[in-house]
Amino acid sequence: MKNIFLILIVSFSFSFCKAQAPVNAPIISLSTATSDSFKIINNGAYFKDVDNRYAQWVGTWQYQNGNTLFKIVIEKVEGVYFPLNSGHFINPITCYVDLLVGKYYYEKDGIVISNHLTYIDPKTAPLICGGIYGYPNIENVKLNLLYREFEKRPGLTGGPANFSLLSGSTTQAKWEFDSSMKRNYSVPDNVILTKL
């Protein structure tokens, strides 16, 4: 049940915006948060990366094979405010969360397929314009991510992706989509990226 509430928050996160968490907000470590934490999020709790677990993920990750280049740039964004009322809950959710947000670039045979390193989607909150966002699992060896691809509008443009460190490594990770949810995305699948 650990981190169940985070899955819910990220699942309904399409309306979040950047805000500074108030100094008096109750702080809950992301590494210890459980579904019981869900009971206090309406009090403006701040689910914070107090253990600095996100640091190993921040940076530029790259896959290159011949004329194929796929790059993800991950940043830590602190105090993301969730003013949600998705209709799935009796009361609206109000809390702050530290998230990892990624932007991506994909080039094949000299042709740029996707460049979201500087892309701004006017219909989307600025923090998810890059298309990738999420948080690490309990062991901090895999990122649970949501991926969005703006080229496929209108219609469903995203789904879950995993970014998992290779065993014994902190600089190489496998990027892959959930095979049951893949929707023919334009970026590579099942590739190993190296942190630059």
C-alpha cells in the first residue's frame, strides 16, 4: 500500500501548477508516505523529497545507436501544488508534492521526430509541457512515469512508462513503455540510456 496515494495524485495531475509550499505546511517524506498519508493531504501537506532521493535521476540521459538519438533531460521540481477536484473524491485534494519532470528529444536519420526540450504547450500547465513526469519507487531504482506526446493530438496522448536503473548501476537505465498500454509512440521503446 506504500505510495498508493502518490499514484492517485500523479494519475490526476493534469491540472497542477507551480507554487511555493507554505512554511507551515505539514511535511511528509516521500520515502515514507503511505496510503494513510492520504487522510491529511487536504490540510495542505507537503510530500517532500527530504532524503534527496531524486538527485540520482536529475540530469541528461541519452541513447544513441547509429543515426538514432534519444535524449531525456530530468529536473526536480519542488512544491508542485495540486488544487484538484477530479470528481473521484468527496473533497478536493489540496497538497504540495516534489516531482521529477522530464523533457525529451528524438532524432532518427538526421530528422528530428520530437523536440520537447523547449516545447511549450499553451493548453497544459508549464511543468508538464516536457511530457514526462513522476517519482521513484520505494527502492529508488525505477521511476514510475507518465509520458505525454503532443504530436498525437487530438485524442489520448500518453500512458505509463518505466525508467529503471540497470542492476548495480547509477548511470544506465532502461526506458520502456507498459506493453499493455503502449499506443504506438514516436520515441524508442526498450532502450538503455546513459547519464551524461
